[in-house]
Amino acid sequence: MKKASRHNPIGTLPMDKGVCALLQDKQGNMICEAYMYRVGFFRFNWHPSLEIMFVMQGNLRIFTQRGTYLLKEGDIIVLQPNEGHATMMETVDTIAAVMHISQKYLEGISSSAQHIRCLYDSSKERDISYFRIRNAFASFYRTASSETSHGSQIYAESQLMMVIGTLMMYFASEPTARIASGLTPQQSRKFNKILMQIDKNYRQECTLKTLAEAVDMSPCYLSFYFKKHMMMGFHEYLTRKRLAQAVYELNNSDKTVLEIAVNAGFPDAKGLYAAFQQYFGMTPNDYRRKIGIHMDANAKNYVPIRLPFQDPFVQRKLEEYSKER
């Protein structure tokens, strides 16, 4: 029987026990989710949880507020709560795993838990913290995916604490950049309304003024509010949304660059070329030649394909991580 999907308060995809390892507290609040997925085309993400990403296979490029990084198999990166980021495959059949950990849960542990900065380059010498994190991740994933007893939940949380504790021991610091502060439930609803309006209208003429009217805010205050909580300006976020649409069409159609640019919301091909050079360091045509056209029915909704727990690849990687010490 198909598992029911539910709204996800800590991530961007519906919660689904068929493809996610989930941990909740006694009140039923989400503490952590973890899953493995096939990385697709450029997709922008923003969520109020800490994210730990493991590259399991292939290469991907990640765009963060700190910069752009090319990650390969074995690399690990930690993204802070409310840190806007985007991922894009660099090689076909790239697979990554993510853990999303509740900001409220982290606040209950330590203020330093929200200020972890970590980027593991697997090509460099690995220390005990690297293997400890991967081992604890595998234990958490296996237990939270397949066990439901009270004891198993306690064990899963202990493994989550091992991941957090190891990261705090080696990487926690005072914030060196002004990452968006935690949002109250009311602020979160308000901000989500703003993002939903952009999602509905980014392919048309979408301006700060029209958005402000739709969410009943002044353009000046909206600009300030958006940058404070997203840590990037409205126009930069809008450009990234349009890029996501353009990248999808470059991969899934034979339309001209001009047709794609206009359909994605850019005023002309020149706007798309400029955005591609800024974010990817190449032209749309160069990108199309590099990646090729990969028709994917799931990609039209920008929904990553999550792998079920029973998938042979998932089992093999968990076994590999479990043996590390």
C-alpha cells in the first residue's frame, strides 16, 4: 500500500516514509528527515532547517550564499538554516543524500549548533570526524527507516546526536555572516506567501511593485524584509527561479535559446546569456552540449527522484558507511 505523503515543516518535499527516514519527538514534531535522491537540473531550495549533504555518486554543483562549489563522490557540505541554495548535476546519474535537522531542535541543544560551517573535500586526507559522521548517518538512516519501537527511536536520536556533536566539535563557530534568523510561525507563513507569489508569476512580468501589492506590503519594506530573511535580493532570487525553468527546457526540449529565455521570464536571450555566464560560467548552448538532452517526466515539476530504502544502491552505500570507523 502506498504511504501517505504529508506537509513537511523542515524540508521542501512531502514527507513519505516510503523514501524517507523520519524522526519525531513525543509531540509528533519533526526532528529530522533523511533521504537519497537523484540530483537533477538546477533547483533552488530554501528551508528553515540545517542541511547536511553527502555526495554518494557522481558530481554536482551547489550554489550557496558563501559561493559556488563543485562536489564529487565522497564530499560533504553543511548548509545553515534559512540559507538559500541550489544544486545541479554535473554528471548523469548523480546521487546525493541529505539530512534536514529542525532548527528548533538545534536551538534546544546549543546556540552553536546553528552555526556549523563544513565542506569536506574527499580528495584530501580524511580524519576520524569524517568517518564518524558517515557511520552515524548510516546508523540513523537504517534505524529511522525500518524500526518503530520506542527503543529504536532513542537509538536513532543518539546517532543523530553523534552527527551533530561531531560537527559541533570540529566545525561549530560564531556566525561570521549574517545568516537569516529563525522565523516565527507567523513570519514563516508570511514569507512562504511571498515565495508562492513569485512561484506563480516568475515566468511573466514580475516586479517588486506587483509582488508588494499582492502581499500587502510596501515595495521598500518588502525589499528589506526579503533580503533579511532570504539573504539575497528579490531580483537575484527571481533570476534563479527563471534559470531553473530555463535549465529544465534546455535539457528537455529542442526550443531555441530565445524561445526558452522568453518562456522562463527573461526579457530576451541576452538576459538568459548574462545569467548563465554569471552563475555557470558558460553559455546556454555550451551547457546544452555538455549535458545533452535528458528527457525526464519527473523533472517537469522539478521534483527530485528519491530512492526507496530497499533500493540496492541505498543498501550498498549504507553498508559501506556502516563499516567505517
